[in-house]
Amino acid sequence: MSFKVDYVADVVRLDGFARDLPPTMTLTKGIVRQYAAIAYRAGRAEYVNPEPRVRPCGICGGIRSCDWAKHLEV
């Protein structure tokens, strides 16, 4: 399984960054932790429901768009 973004590293990095902020920056800590939560949910969603594999057309062999001339020949 290949992922485009390493969400686990983002969660760890953001959570560590929030932990290292001074106690006077509570609003910033909350915002950074929200970003970490978003990254966690995005990673979980990509793991649970990955994008479907791209399959070529069975008639013309096109990947993203079909060659309609070959479809009309059939």
C-alpha cells in the first residue's frame, strides 16, 4: 500500500511541536493539536478506504479517457 503523505509523521511532529510551546500560548497549542487531529483522521481514512486502483478500459485500453473511434468500431 502506498500513501502520498506520511500522516503518522505529521501527527507526531505537530503533537511534539504543540507540547514544546510555552504554557502562555494555549490558543496556538489548541490550533496545532487540531491540525494533528485532522492529519490523524486523514491518515486513518486513507488506510480504511484507499482510492480504487486505476484500470484500463477493456475495449480501447485507455486509462483516463477512452479512444471513441475504437469504441465505435466494435
